[in-house]
Amino acid sequence: MPKTLPRSEESLPADLAREAEDLAAGVRAGERRAIARALTEAERQSPLSTELLRALQKGLGRALVVGFTGPPGAGKSTLIDAYLRELRRQGKTAGVIAVDPTSLVSGGAILGDRLRMTSTLDTEGVFVRSLASRGHLGGLTPAAVRMIDVLDAAGYDRIIIETVGTGQSEMDIAEVTDVRVVSSAPGLGDEIQAMKSGLLEIGDVLVVNKADREGADRTYHQLKAALRMRAGERASTAVLKTTAITGDGVAALAEAIETIGERRLAVGPQARRRMRARYLIARAAAEMIAAKVRQADTEEIDRLSDAVLDGKVSAAEAAVSLIFEKLHIS
């Protein structure tokens, strides 16, 4: 069994490379302790994680990455738990990255998602990891993409990403997953209005969860009607009803995911992973520019702000002036 060396903050580069290779061997062997540590390093983006992800690159892209998103109260975690049971019934393995809200006290994940996945938490062939959103508004954090590579290298057949659950802002899921499941439920108010501007556009499968509740049929027909107004492929998006707590409809959901997943996997691992790399590059660039803006001269920003308020320039024009002319970012 591969030996996993303890992490040392003072490791020399050569020692770090050896430590990463040993940890990578443990991940590939499916050792849960090695996988857990590798996910922690990837989340922290530590120096070891850079070497580790480099060591894991060969052979990645085999797993199908499935994203679950939707407004709060839609029962995403319970639905994922039921989906995991169906995957295990089929003999498939799965790794789960559940993005939780960030604790205001510790800065870590609140772990609400894991509390709703109790039936599969300790199941062989399933690995569940919570991840703090750390204020990212797209429902994800770049750490989730690095963690996908770890779970992929560990050999899981399906990698499931659950977003934090903030509604329309959760668009990042479209950039990092192969299949997107958008979950809603009856009784959430004007749930279709809350979803239609964004999530309906990215969903490969739309699910009305908690279908045993009053109003489920109405929500189902609202979704079908909203899709009919979309042009092209969106008009034929699958709409399903599930009751996750009993498992009703979950087998049909798993079948729909597999059908779409087969088409997505056919494009090849390089193209699919390139999409996630673009996401990481874009997020890194945005964070670098934001840091530069925060460090910019206050008087200059005030001058541009006044120009925007006076209608002399638009906010976009002010941003171009600040980034390219004042901060010299090119």
C-alpha cells in the first residue's frame, strides 16, 4: 500500500515533489485517507497541491461530472442522497463535492448538506466532502474544480457537485460540469420566475422535487410551458418529477443523466477539461484585477465615480480607464 508522508511546511522542492508523488499514488489507489488529505490540500491551494495536481494529470477526464443546482428549499441534498443510492444499486461509485455556505465564525463550511446525506455518508464507493463557498457568488468556488481532479484521479465513476443554493446567481455550474440538474419544488413562491432568467438556460434536466406535495403538477406544467418558449434544443429539455425522500422518480432521473452524459463524454476528456481550465483562468484573472482595483488610488476612483454619477462616462468606460490606463493592466 502506498505510503503517505506527513505534510511539512518547510519541505524542500525535491521533498515536496516526492511527497506529492506518494500522495498521488494513494489517491490513485483509492485510499480514503489519502483522498481526504488531497482534497484538503486542493482546497487550501497549498504548495503541495500544485505538485499533487501536476502528478495527477495523466489519465484525468474519465469521470462524468454532474452538477445539482436550484433555489434553496428544493431538496437538492436529499435528492443527491437518493441519486447516490441509485448509483450504488447500479454498481457505480461517486465522489460528492457539496458547496455549503461559509460559517461567519470559523470561515469553514456549515455542513448542512452532509447532514442530509446520512444514508450514503459511510457507504463504500461514495466519498462526500463539504466545501465552504467563501463568498463566491456563482454558487461555486475555484477550489471545487481542483477537487474534481482529485476525485477523478481516485477513480470515481461519477463526480457530483452541489451548489450552495442561492438561485439565479449559480451560473458557474454550467462551466465546470458535464450534466446540469436544476431542482425546484412546489411551494417556493414564484419558483419559475426565480429560475427562468438563468437556471432554465443551463439545465439539462429540470426536476420538480417533493412531487408528493400539493402544487407539484402546477410547477411541472409551468416548467414545461417556460421551456416551450425557448428556441432550439432548450425546448426539449427533460422535465421530471421526483420524491427524493421515498426514491420515487429517481431511477428516471439517473437514466436521463446517463443518456445526456454519454453524449458529453463522447467529446473527449481534453475538451471537457479545457472548459474547466478556462473557468479557473477567468476566475484567477478576475481576482487579480479586483485586487489591483482595491489597491488603486482612492482619489482616482472617486474621480471616475463622480464622472459616472454625472453621466460623463458609463461604468464600463470607467472600468476600462481604470484597468488599462491607470492600473496599466494589459
